[in-house]
Amino acid sequence: MRLKNVPGSREAVAASAFAITDPESHKGSWRREIFKNTAPIHIEVGMGKGRFIMELAALHPEVNYVGIEKYSSVLIRAIEKAEENPLPNIRFIRMDAEDIEQVFDKDEVDRIYLNFSDPWPKDRHAKRRLTSGRFLDRFSNILAAGGIIEFKTDNRDLFDYSLETAPEAGWRILASTYDLHADPVMREGNVMTEYEEKFTAAGNPICKYVITVDTANKDKE
Ligand code: SAM
């Protein structure tokens, strides 16, 4: 993604009460220290400007949401929206998801959303894809039993790669579609992301899968 630098965004993000600037220090105690409740935690990795996760947070006050984004120039847009419409059940972290296990403990997260993740089309960059085996291993280390990943993309090559990679990494595909908006079951309750809106308007079908850690397979290892 081409990024426009937004001067002062790093400082503005750090100054917001919605941004958690010391996320490692809350590992294992997000519910108690940050949200002060016992509700489930759902995270979006690579959330961009945050429209999707903020809409979910408004719809589901019974869930705690954490949005993760690598760049403050993008994250600042989510922070601005959160400051305008404050919700108690949302926080943001500026970080590279590579370090996710330093921020959330084993079993601490109940659901992970990956939306229109960067495709990294070159083979030599495959391990940077958020649906690669390397990332799925990290995600399985923070997801509670029965936790799921929901992944959407319009990139068919990335989707085919992800469908192939998940079972190899010990995950079970619970549902998948090559055309989310035409699927009467999977489209129910769908919340659009910024990229989803753009690609749908351009006529691209949206692919989606839902996966869970295959505990039967894991136990055999
Ligand atoms: N999810 C949003 C949507 O669907 O509208 C944004 C999609 S955008 C193509 C991908 C976003 O993921 C970018 O903002 C990028 O900075 C972020 N991202 C990519 N790799 C990341 C990583 N390893 N850790 C955190 N954020 C990442």
C-alpha cells in the first residue's frame, strides 16, 4: 500500500487514550487492566483506518475490540474517528503483528480478523503474508480454544494460497466462499471494510474464509 506520511501522526497516536503505547506490559491482563471486564477480545490485524472494527465495536458492546496497525499515518485516521465517537470497548495498538505474542498471552484472544491483508505477491516475501504458516502459528498461540480467524480479500491468488496454507499449518476451514456478497449464509451480518467497499465498487468479488485451530491434528503432533 502506498502511504502518505502524516506529519505529527506518531505523536498524536501516542497521546490518545485510545492508543495503548505499552502493549507488552498488559500481556495476560487486557481484560482486567484495559477493559475492566471479562468480555471476549476480538482483534483486527492490519486494520487500516479502522472503519470495520469501529462499526463492530458499536454493534457489539459485549465484546472488547483491539485494532492493530503498523503505520501511525494510517492509524491516526482511526484514532480521530474514535475521539469523535468514543466507545468504551475499543483500543488501538501501533505495532507490527510479527510481535503479537509479546502483546497477548496464550488463550487471551477469542477472534482475529484479517481484512484485505497485503498480498506480498513475490514468493520470497510469502512469509510476510498474514495468512502464512508463520503468522498462523503466532495467531494460534494467542487464540483461545475454539477461537477463529475470519479473513477477507479480493485477491484470488492470496486467497488460494491461504486456503492451501491453513490446513498445512494445522487449521480447519469452517467456511469459505469466492463470492461473499452472493453467498446467502456467509454474507449475513457482513460489515464492509474501506478496501471492501472500494473493490466491490470496482466489480471484484470478495473471498472469505473462517478457520479454527484443528486441535485433533495438533494433538497428534
Ligand atoms: N483492513 C483494512 C481494510 O480492509 O480496509 C486495510 C487494508 S490495507 C490493504 C492493509 C493494512 O494492513 C495496511 O494499513 C498495513 O499498514 C497493515 N499491515 C500490513 N502488515 C501489517 C503487519 N505485519 N502488522 C500490522 N499491520 C499491518
